[in-house]
Amino acid sequence: MTADDAALRQVLARAGEPDLVDILAARLSGSELTTLLLEVYRRRAERLSPADVVRRYRSDRFVAPGTTDVVALRRAEDLLIGALPEGFETLVLAPLVPLATHTAVATVDPRKIVATIRGSEVAADPTNALALEAATRRSRALAADSRSAAPVRLAATQRVVRAQFFDPAPGMLAHFQLFAMVTAGRDTGNRAFEKRHLVEHLRFAAAALADTGFDRVEFRLTGLSEAAAALIDHARAELADIKSSAPHTEVLADPDRASGRGYYIDLCYKIYGYLAGERIELADGGFVDWTRQLTGNRKERLLIGGFGVDRLSTSLTATGSRPNRQDSTSSPESGR
């Protein structure tokens, strides 16, 4: 029995109703459960005083202001958005997504997600919301043309919340800013989708990080299937020319990576920046089967990537780097 199981048993014993969880989870409809919880929280809120609210504000790690400098955070966002290739559309995502968005097609423990009483959950990763939008757009395209291969390219920055507990350590935050990009499309044979868009995502990262002042930047690619070796070889060959614009960038195979297996398929990657001997994880991405599940079409493909904006902004402050303002202020209408 886990600690969570023991705590739940104690709660059910105190309530005098051992089947309470089954009643709430399975016997009530979504609207009935929402009605019940809204009334429960209305009554609890009525019992709280201003002093109670202040005490909660001082102790709840989810509501405390972030520690990242806001100007540095904006600079990092400008840098990433300004480097997006033509064809990407930037979205302003809602702070909420439907319940199970992070768990229905991805291997995320629901206890890491902050659920709401209205059948939704607080955004924990913008790639999940972008995948929903990309799947919706791809479904419309397939309804008009069952063989449509037109890619959907989306990006966004979003403040997200994750409920897992970290021991106090630098960079381990309850809420933080993520920049995400996804490309959705169709398998047209010979791994053409994977080859084209993996290179596009990595070229974007190389361009965004080229003048950030890191001593070295590493793209570490990990194969998760038999097809991955060819993808890695193709990416390394296609990116050989980035040395001219980003001389400190290396593209490496990383077969020993343990994380991400079972979450990604075929291939995943991490991007690290090195600064004064310290290795800083900046980005993580790879191929997933989410749009395949969301559309019910096995030919659908999806590549996702996410950058930790707080970490990047802190690094920019440390290196004294500033993005070129002219390059980073593209209008929303341009799709960049």
C-alpha cells in the first residue's frame, strides 16, 4: 500500500463511506459531479476569512509569484518566437484544457496535473494543447481530402503548472514558462515527414541559440526504433552546415538516454547549453503518436518540442546576451 492509498483510506473512513470514490468517479455524470463540487467549494469558500486567504497565499507554492526576472523572460520569449521558420503560426493558448488532455494520449500521471472542479485541468504542457488544435485542423483537412498531407505548424508560450513535488533546488518550480512547437502531418512514405520536420525543428533551435553566449550547445538525439538510426544519420548530415552560423553547436547520438522511453516513439532529443562548466537542459522533444490517437488515423504523424523559457532567460542574463529586437518582433499576422 502506498502513502497515497493509506491517506485515501483514512479520508474514506472519516467520511464513513468506503464507496465514496466510486460514487463520485463512476456513478455521477460529469455535470452532476461538477454541480456537487461547486456547492462543496462554495460552502468552503464562505467559511474562509481574509486572514485565511493570506495564510494560504504565504504557504501554497502554486500561487507564489515566479522568481524569474520578467524582462529576461520576455527577452527569451522574443528570441524563440523571432527564430520560428516561415509557416509556423503562434497561438495564445487558454490556461485550461479538457480533463485528461495530459493523460489520455500521453503517459503522464494524473496526480501531476492540477484538475479543476469544472471538468478541466490547468495547463501543464503547451504541446498537449497544441496537439489538440493540430489534430482538429488535420481532421478538417482529412474530411476535405482523405489523403491530405499538408502539415500543421503551431507554436505558443504558456505559463504552466505541475503538481509533482520537488525538493528545494535551483530551477525546480511549481509554475514556469514553456515555449512549445508542434508539427503535424501525414506519413507519405520513406520517413519523409520525420526527416523533413526533425531537421526543421533542430535548425530552428540552432538559430535561436546561436548568439546566446553559451560556451557550447549540444543536440543529443536518441533512437527508439529500428528506423531511428537512419533519421539520426540524416539529421546529422543535413545539419553539418550549422557550424558556419553556430560554431559551438554539436549534433550527437545519445543511445543511453533513459528518460522519455514510452512517452516518445522512434526518436527523441534533448538540447543542452554549457555555461562556465555547468550543463543546463534547455529543450526536450521528439515524435509522439498523439494525433494518430486523436484523429483515429494511423497515417498521422506528430513532432513536438518544448523549451524551458525560465532556464533560458536565466542563462541569457548570465551571458549578458540580448536578442536582436528587429528580428524578434514579427507581427502576429505573419504567422511567426
